Amino acid sequence: MSAVGTVFRKELLDVLRDRRTLLFMLVIPTLSIPLMMWLTADLVTSFMEKMARKQVDVLVLNAEAAPDLVEELRQRSNPMGLALQLSRLLESRGLTEKDLSLVKGEDPRAFERLLTARGIDRDELMGEVRGLMGAQEFEPNVASLIGSAFPPNFRVVTELDKDLGDPRDPAQREAVLLQAVRTDRLGAAVLLPADARERLARGDTAELQVFYLDSSDRSTLAFKGLEGIFRSMGKRITAERLAERQLPPGLASPLKLKPTRLPGPGLLIKIMGQLLPYMILIFAFLGALYPAIDLGAGEKERGTLETLLVAPVSRLSLVLGKFLVVLLAALVSAVLATVSLGLSLQIGFLAELSLLSGGTFSFSFLEGAMALAMILPVSCIFSALLLALSIFAKSFKEGQSYAGPLQLVVIMPAFVSFLPGVELDWFMASMPVVNVSLALKEIFTGNLDQHWGHMGLIFLSTSVCAGLLLWAAAWWFRREQVLFRS
């Protein structure tokens, strides 16, 4: 072991002198994850806000069939007037459209957490909103606030440029509307039935057909805006019908669901549970990649391998010393990637998203130790495999060409953590790399207590696989025709 330690220290010093290795082992795992997360979140938010602010034309066909509906659509899709006053009120209390959009459709208590974070009293805020809106029955929820204060910016039109064709003709309607959406002349179109007014007057249902292009973000956003507006209009019409017939408001909604999220991992924890295993495995592989190639093929190029072989150290000690350096680089890279991602969730926009999702990403000492126990043997697999390929390669460039296809072999099993419905069972626990990806996912989502047996099998099978690969690398290192192949 003293000989292994000597080789380990020597190789570690060589690795630490290599700037390229340090870059892939330390800098990239530490900085790339938070930068990638912040940049992605900021870009997505910026583009969504820009797209929401841009005015979109919405074509209404057969507008004469229900002019009252068309006029209400114009009013509800106008970001001026009462909507502007309400948006200014909310922004004066520190609530922007971006803040409200983060909690829309999430756990109902997310709105409460947002108000608490802003130091806002809910009852006081809703009193101000009702006073401004002049509606005592205003629904105190996020969807109502967003729909009233930040309506979709639509320009309702009833005619289309004649050069595109006639959308009133059923034979060419879809083709004309498709061309109009593709050329950004329209966001969406609404077709009113010819008897819409009569249907509504007699208490019947008027079916509105909305045309939009699913592959267009702009068109999809227009469709969602129309969907929200027509849903609000439907509630208003239902309330009027019940009042005319002197029926209780609850008649139209005898059952009401109240979503209540259980006090467990939230959506953010689920996302992190999918993302972290993938990132850990990828960075463990990348962390081991350059040290492994440098300690094998790199030494061949520099001509220092022959000097090392004539030293009074056994071939096994040389392999173990090099292997430990590569393993250390893999573990450092994986741990830094995990810590960096955890810290990035405590800062800026991601910290706010973490708060609104109902929990922060953290785990106990036992879960951290078990995660490390899963990462250690799979890092040994990567280190032994890459070191064996490096020993076989004649040059640094050839070693890189061998490692390139191997990355795909790692990426595909690591991606299993993103696949819905794939669960950790005894079969999955026996599949290399796949088992570690699923095990880390279960650990980070708080399900460790359900998989102790699977964890034991994963550690045992992965360790055996790593041991066999290390033995193969050592056996390969003893063969002169491999070390000095022409």
C-alpha cells in the first residue's frame, strides 16, 4: 500500500498541474450548473413575458351571430382601463405578473406563501381588489387576479386580408387560418355558431370552435388566453341564468374539489430528483475522463511511461495509484455538481421558485451518505473503464475518440431518471448505471426507507462490476503488447 500511495501522490500532483483536467474536474461542475439553471429560467421567463406583452390578432368568424359576446371578448382582452388599475394596485403591493404566474395552477397554499413572503395581508389585499373591481363575489384566487389584472393582449378582428383567402368558406377555412397563423397575421380564430344568440337566450349551450396551431408558442398562448376568457364568461352567464330563475348559485356546481397537497416533496423536489441523478452521473464520468486519458495515453505521448515502469513498483500498484487519482477526480466532480445545484436553489429566482413550491431541496445525513454509497461504485466503474481504454490508446487523441462513444453509453442509462413510470425494482436494481440513476432519484425524493433491499443489491452488484473492470485494467497493464502497441 505504501507503493500505491506513492504512485497516487505522484499522479495526483501531475493531474493538479494540468489546467485542462482541473477545468473539467472543478470549475465546470461548480459553475456550469447554477449558470445553466439561472440562464434557462431567466430566458424562459423573459421570452414568455415578451410574448405575453405583444398584441396578438384574434379573428372572430360570424361575429354578427353574438355581438354582445364579441364586445365582452374585446373588453376582457384589453390590458387598459380597469385591468390597468388593478395591475398597478398589485404591483404597488409587490405582486408582479411574473410572481403570480409562478403560483398559478400550483398548490393553493403557494399563493399564501407568496403573500407571506411579500408581507401582504390576504384579507386586506382582497378587500382592496373587490373595492376596485366593484364585485362583491370576486373570487379570491390567483387565476382571477391574473385574468383581471393581466388579461391577454388581443386585438379582436372580424375580417382577414383577402390575399389569404376566405376563412368563411368551410372548404378552405383551415388552410387559410393555418397560413395566417404561420405568417403571424393571427394568433387564433374563433368560430361562433350562426344561432349563438338564440341558444344563449333560451338557456342552451353555444359551442365555440377555436382554431390554433399547436406547434406555435404564440398561437398556443393565444388559445390559453381565449380559454380563460371564455371560462370566465361562462361563469358569468351561468350566474345570470341562476339569478333570473331565482335558483341558488350552488345549483350549477353541486360538487366542488378543493385540492390539498400532502406535506411531502413538492414539484420542485420531483424535478430535482429527476435532474440530479442525471447530472451526477454525467459529471462523475466527465470528471474521470481527462485524468484517465492523461494518466494512460498522455504518459505514452510524453514518454514518461517507460520511466515509470522501470521504477521498483509492481504493475498492480501503478494501476491502483492511477485508478485512485481518476476515482478522486470523478467523486470531486460529482459532489461539486450536487453541492453547486443545491446552493443555486437558495439564491435569486430559483430560491423564490423553491419557496413557492412548498419546500426546499435538502436531505438528511443518512440520505447523503447513502447517495455517496451509490455514487462511489459507479464512479469506480467509470474510472476503471476509462483507465483501461486510456492504457490501450496509443495517443491522447485516440483516447478521446474511444471515450466519445462511451459517453452515449452513460448518457442513455442516466436519462432513465426522467422517464415517467420507471420504478426501482429488483430487475432494475441489477442493471448497471440505470440502477444508480433510479436509486439516487428515490433518495432525493425521500423514498429511501422503501428501498433498503434494492440499495444493498445495487451497491453489491455495482461494486462487483467495478472490481471486475479494475481487475481487467490491471491485467491489461501487465501486457507489453498493449502498453507499447504500434
